[in-house]
Amino acid sequence: MLSGLMNLLRACFRPKADPYVHTGSDISGHQVGLLWNKDTGQHFNGEFSMAVVQANNLIEDQSQLESGSLGALGSGPYGTFVGIYDGHGGPEASRFVNDNLFQHLRVFTSEHQTMSPEVIRKAFQATENGFFSIVSKLWPTKPQIASVGTCCLVGVICNSTLYVANLGDSRAVMGRLVRATGEVLAIQLSTEHNASIESVRQELQSLHPDDSQIVVLKHNVWRVKGIIQISRSIGDVYLKKAEFNREPLHAKFRLLESFKRPILSSEPSISVHQLLPQDQFIIFASDGLWEHLTNQEAVDLVQNHPHGGSARRLVKAALQEAAKKREMRYSDLKKIERGVRRHFHDDITVIVVFLDSHLVSKACSTKSPNISMKGGGVINLPPNLLYPSTGAT
């Protein structure tokens, strides 16, 4: 039985022969060094731009844009789905989410015959349960899988409504036109779950009133149990189920005392926004971008240039800032190989979704061709090693 499961997982996780050509269309991205980008494409509600730059030896960011049918078996409603999955401790959880979350969403959308926060919440929980199941089966032979997790940022546009769901510290920011002044203002749409935020620390302390060490300031960085910065994720089973926080898990992940309730949560923060004609675009990005650019800087960069290449320009701007902080030239930063590059910046994934008000107002029952685009990156997976024993960050 275990061998059958392993074969299934290999089929799910192995690199495809051409990872930059995706099902549902002829569009493809471009790879130059550690940067992958798809400068422009068309989705149900307008145009989009995608870019990914790799820093880790094994890229931990995964991403996708799905357009067309949001229901099972090609049924309606129709719209656009965006996912940014910023993994930690290894790439396995983010890849699992990339392969499964949207499929779960389609099933629940069909069951409910509509898009809603409940549908999204159920899809998140089904994905979490699926990864838990894999951890349980692989625990005897690959225990470090229990320390792998991922942030999860999702946007769904359907019937003139934008749903934003988030776990962790990726971020969605909208550019909204102020007609009186002609300015385009940055509006943050997502709620973040990082222990550096005081309200997150207060939430953790209220949930664990008997644990004085629930959040710890370590090397000037707030961390949950002194280990991890985010408070919500998919995966990270070692901080959700006590039976996976013991030997043979690596000692640096094991807590001194057992726990009765999960320390981390998989409950997403979900917000619902009625889209307005003045809503111009949405930037979905992993925290690697926001470490170097403010919300308004990112919005200005998109607004002041043509749509094509928007995501790539944002990534480049972040890398230029990373180089500047280390007092080095951008051209020299680009020469640094993956793995070593992680000392200078994180994996960065950006998807910019432009909103055409005429298309956004189109009924979600209107059929549209299906487009599926997965973010690229240099793939360097050993063929027989599904779960490398790397640690959480």
C-alpha cells in the first residue's frame, strides 16, 4: 500500500518534460537564469502577468492562475482563480497545494452551485486534510515531512466579486483609481498572519493563555514557539498534532512540552469585495516582494508602465532593492547561484491581474475557454527524493 502511495506521489511531484507549457492553452513562459516570467496573457476578467525568481536551491514558491470554469467537470460558474503558495521547510507542501487546492474548490463550487467564503474554506480544509494524510503515511520513513508547510494566498473573481483568502504572510494589494485626482491608490486586501504583527501575537496569547512562550523574540525576530514566524499555514503538522512532535523528528523542531490544542491554524482569513469600475488591478505576491517594496511603490510601478511585463518589473525592482541593501550591484546579484542566493533574498512570486470593467461585469454563467498557468522556476528535484530533509524557516 505504501509503495502504491509513493508511486502516486511521484506522479504528482515529478518535474514535467516541459514545465513551462501548460494545459488549456498554447501560452508559455520564458526562463532566463533564475527568473521565469509570462509577461502577458488573457484571463476571464482581463489581462495578467506572472513572474517567479528562485533563491532557494529547491524553489519553495508555487503559483497558479486558472481561468474559465470554476466548477467540476467544466461546469460554471466561470471566473478567475489565483494562488500564491510560499513554502517553507521544503517544496512539498506548496507543490501539494498547487496540485490540489483548486481541484477541491471546483468540487465544492459544484456542490454549492455558487462561489462563496464557505466553498473556499472547505477547499482549504480538504487540502489541509489531504496533506495531513500524506504526513501520517510517510512519518515512519520520512518524518521530516511533518516540518514542511506553506503559506497560501488565494484570489477568486466571480460575478463582479473578489474573494481573497489567506494563510501566512503573502499579500494581495489592489490599485484603485481616485477619479477626482487621477491617482491610483494601493489598498491591501489580505490579512497577514506573522508574529511580527502585534495583533497576531495577541491572538496567539489569547488562544494559549497558559503558555508564556507561545511567541518568543529570538534574534530580534518574533517567532511562534521560537521556531516559525507565521501563525497560520497548510502543513507544519509538527505544530498542529502533538503525535508528530517527537522523535524521529529533528530535535530543533521538537518542543520540550506536549500540547493539547494546535499551535498553528489552517483557518484562512477571507474577505469579500464587490469590484468597482475604478478597480484597476490586483497584485498577488509572496512576502519576498513585500520585504523590499511598499504597497504603494508596487502599485505605482504597475500603474506607470504598460501591462505587459508588470510582474517581471516588480520582481526586478525587488531584486534591485535587495542588492542595494547589501551594497552590491544588481548585475552582480544576478550572477549568484540558487541556494547561495537565499542569503540575499527569498524566492519571489508575483501575479498581476488586470481588471477590465466590461469583462468583470460579465455574468459568471457566461462560458469561457479554460486557461491553466503554473508559475515556473528552475526545477532541480532528485528523481527519487520526494521529501528532502530540510528545515522550516
